[in-house]
Amino acid sequence: MFPRTTVAPETFPAWRALRAPCRGVVFLDLDLRPFDAELSDRPQPRDPSEACVFLGCRLGPMMADIAAVTQALVMPRIPGAGVDAFRSDLYTVDELYEGFSPGGPAGYRATRDWRVYTSYMRVDAEGHPATPPQRVPVGVEVTLARRLHDGSISDALHAFLASFQPPAGPGVVAFMGGHDTPRDAPEFRAVAEAARALAARGLLVATGGGPGLMEAANLGAWASAYPDPVLDDALAGLAAAPTFRDPGWADAAWSVRGRHPRAEGAGVSLGVPTWFYGHEPPNMFASHIAKYFENSLREEGLLAIATHGVIFAPGRAGTVQEVFQDACQNFYAVYGVRSPMVLLGSRYWTDAGGDGYPAAPLLAKLASDGGFAERVHVTDDPDEAVEIIAAFSPA
């Protein structure tokens, strides 16, 4: 196979300046019509193995003819998909919240993100998800576009993570926890403070990108370059609308972002949400958002990228599932390393008669049998959780 070079909008000017041949190039999401004569004048594929790939591109007549003759793969934009199937970067809050007007009557439901969600999953007249969840019927071309979109997001995520991955990078820590934990709950502050401390040490904080304790972790990373009073002010402001079901939930976050913009070069964190659970809005504190249609890609991938382990704060069925997904990865050393699993809240994770879920005893048995007992920790102290993660080396 001829080695391929991917050229996206952000890399096209540099590639163009090289005057390189048009052989084995993957052109991604580009309007190439203004460069038709220039590109067609370059050395072209000598056989089909060197053919180019044009994904979501617009071709001029000369390059279109060359593409046909050289058996290039040409996949145009797919109308009606609602998303760019061939995007080359991750989402931002500004993109997903396009259309949002603070204080407006529609709130989050005026956003681009909500429109994509309701084109994918059925909701009732009040905007509540159908029970059981039901996808909106679409044509095969839209299904294809969504699969391509998720693949593009995975590629963009891989590129984004490159500078954080060991051994050269500082590493990634994931936070899991309840999506409906109120902003004024003690657990919300504890997670925010732990995430802030880890981000300040250079680690990339990654979450499911939604509300509740996911928001708390992204908020903590956001505030990592600020002094303590800024986090206190943010928590107080967010508490005015404790859960994502409160009408002012998005307004409160928007206000906090306005008062405390993300510091240049700091406060970077990752959210990995899904439109399958699109009734849970993405939080506004993740600087980079890898949003998928397929939830299975999101759940497995989020655990897989956590090179320095996962902190599991209190949560319900989804969080419990993630505990044992991560345990399975550690049990079989799927990614070649066994990383820390920190269960935050000893009573929640151990007391069979309490309000939590006693996952810790079963996890301890799995860890003992699987040879990673030293990687499992149960603690009530967020500072201890921070030190466990920070001290870990995947080497």
C-alpha cells in the first residue's frame, strides 16, 4: 500500500507549499476548485495503489477527470445528515451551542446540539426521550454519514491526544460519576477540586462530557490556572441551577464562562459525550469535545484513553457499568498496562445497606484474580485520589 498523507483545511497551506505530487493523498473536507489547475499540473498516480482519496471535497473539472481516470475514491458531502461527516477536528462549546441565547425562552433547545439530537433520537412533545430509546428512521445515506462522522471524530481525538500520551506526554485521567448529581452537592465540589489539582499537574482531564459530576471535572480543569476564589465563585454561580433539568442550567454555566474565560494555554480538558443520551446537554467547560452518535464507541474509548487511570465518583447504573468495563480492561491488560481505579466514597461503594452500590467487594475479587489488586483503591479523600493518580507511571 502506498503511504498516505492526510491533508485537512488546517494543513493544506503547508502541504501546498511543498509542491508535493498528488499521489496517495487523502484530501479531507476541502474546496479544491480554486486550485484545480495547480493540482492537476502536479505528478499524478501511476497506478491505482497511488490513487488519492477525496472525502467531503469539491473538485474542479480537471481534478475530477484525473480522479476518474486514476480510480480515486471520491466521497462527497452527504446532504441531510446534519453534521459534517468528514470533519478534521473536535467540537467546541461554541459550535455545539450555536443558537443559544442566554436568558432566551428556548434555552438549550435552541442549540445546534439539540437539533442534531432530535434528528437522531425520538423525543415527545415536551422534549423528553422516548421510552425505551428509539432512533428516528432515516435513509441509508444519513446512517452512513453518521458512521463516517464517528470515524472522523475518532481520528481527530487520536490526533488531539498525541501530545498527552506517555511517554512524552503527561498522561490522561478520566473521571466517571453521576450525570444528575446537583451542582451544590459536596461530591460536585470534591470532583472539581480533584480535577483542578490533576490538571494543574499537567494531566489531561477526560469525562463523558455531560452534566453532573462530568461537568464538575471539566470545570475543575477549566479553573486550574485560576486561584481558589475563582473556583468558589464558579461553584456558587452554578448552584443557582443545580441540575440540567433546571431551566437556568445553561444560563448559569454561560455566566461563569463569561466571568472567568479559559486562560490562554491552560484549562484544557476533554469531553466525550454522545447524542444517544442527547437529552443530557454537553457541559460548557470541556475545551475539546469528541461527540459521537454511537454510545458504545464513546464508552469503551473513554476508558481506553485513560493512561493514568480513572476516578469513579458516586453514580448509578452507567457508572457501575463503567467500573466493570475498566476492570475488564485491567483484568486482561487489553492495552498493555493496568492503570489505577480509584473509587471515591468508601461507604457508597462498599455498604450494601446504604444508598450506594457495593461494587468494591466484587471489584476486589476480580482484581485479586486478575493480578491488579494493587491498582484498586477506595477512599473518601479527594487529595489521596489525586496523589494515587499523579504517582502512577504506565511505563
